[in-house]
Amino acid sequence: MNTEPSTEALEFAQSVTAWLAASGGFDHVQRAEADPSYRVSLGEGFARLGTWDIDAVEDQEQAEAAALACRAAGRFAVPYPVAERIASASVDGADAIALVWDERGRVPHADLDLSWTVLDLEGRTAQVVGVGSPVGGKLGQFVTPVEIGDWSGSTKAGPVLLTLQSWTLLGMLQAAQDLTCSHVRDRVQFGKPLAAFQSVQFALTDIAVATQSLEELCKYTLWAVRRFEPDAMTDAVALRAASLEAAETTFRIAHQLHGAIGFCDESCLSWLSRYSQPLRRLPRGRSHSEGLLVDLIAGSGYYSPLEERARAVSEGSI
């Protein structure tokens, strides 16, 4: 497994990052909150870059480009279903897809003028036939209840969707880490920067371990969910559980080190933290994800490359 993305994927991600930064950065999420219709222009901007032409399910190089684009969107808490639209490329008639774990569907950004399809853990698909009003509030500004039609199709895009959503969350965590490092370097107390205190350094180490280990797991899972299709959902749910754990660690420490200002709209950390909530809580949160992972492992286990090699040796194919 090569964990380094292709040159083409890196160049595409750089284009996405440059466009997002030049056109507003964290202003995008603030504009969308003031005027929800602003999200349409974000979708058009991604379209001009060719984002919706990516097929992350069928092609590894395109999957890498999709993952890095999702991470770039996460870095600015972009209020648009980037992962959900990219993962829908292989689902007929869908502009975007969302995973639901029961019949009570709540989907971020389902109020946009897109054709939504929902899927369950087994890969069954159903059309969204009705959309309610966004629930609103600080932690669910664009979260919308949906009415689900009959389960009538199937797809293998579920693990890819979960993986791309984890890449989006990774971007949020890395941005929170950067903001926190800058804050403790600039903030002076008792005559020296916060970063000079050993306890702060230990806390920053915890964030670094959380984000760096998650990044490596994201890279592995992006490769594994396409290569080991029978066990792809197990790998994808394992990544989700790990990403939710890393998010709790990162945002808890980031808010502790920022203090009260970390909860103010003047702080970019506040926007990152708030807009990470739908990703972290829907369709279910950390405890349910971990419980589901236990059930999946008990049912089918993890894929083992060593077992495959041993089987191939015994069969004489290598």
C-alpha cells in the first residue's frame, strides 16, 4: 500500500484549497448562515473545478483526489455536502447520498435543490421523497428531516461515503490544531507565551497524536474500502469510530486552550467546532458507531492480508 497520494490528486486538492481560501475562507460558512441560498454558489464553484465529475468508487486515483478535496472543504468548515455529492457518482439518479441507520432520517443540506438517495449499512437504497424544514439552532443550522421512500435499489458506495466524511472531519481537526498552535504562540500570560508552559505542550502533543494517527488511518481506509469489498463497511465504520474519538480529543483540548474566545463567532475555532457536530452525530454518534463496529467484527471480522497470502501459498498460486 502506497500512502502517498498521486501528483494529480495533490494538484487538484491545491486548486480546491486555493479557490476556497481566495474566495473567502471561513467567510463562506458565515455567509451561508446569514443567507442559506449562498450554498448554491459553493456548489457551482466546486462544479467549475470538476469536483462532481470525480468517481471515488471506481478509481483509486480519483478516490485520492476526492479525499483531499473533502479534507480541504473541512479545513474551512464549508457548509456544503461535498463528500455526499462525490460519493453519489455511482448511484443512478442521485445528486447526493446519505447514510441512515434507521427509518428516522436527518440529513444535512437536504433542503438544497438536489436529488437525494439514502442508503443503509447493507447497501440498500431509497429515494428521499419529502424534505422538512431545517431544525436550525447553533449545532444543526442546515440539518433537515427527510421522508424516505421504498427500499428499491442497492449500491456499494456506503463505505466510500463514510470514508470521505471522515476525511472532511480530518480537515476540520487539522485546522483546529493549526488555530490552537497559533493561539498559544500569540497569547501571553505571566510574561511568556502559553506555548512555553509544559502542560500546554503536553496538551498539544495529544492533539498532534490524534490528528496524525487519524490521517494515517484515513489513508489506509481509502485504499482498503475499494480493495477489500466484502469487509469494506467494517473498515469504514472503524475509521468513523476513530475519527469521532479524535474529534472529541482535538476539540476538547482546543477549546480548553482557547478559553471563552473559542466559543465566540470571532474565533474560527467556533465555526469548526459547531459545524463538525452534524458529521459527528449523524446518522449516529460515537457510542453507537463503536457498538456497530463490535457487531461487524463479530459477524465477519477484519480482512487479513496475511490470511490471504497464506491461502494463496497453500493453493500454489504464489
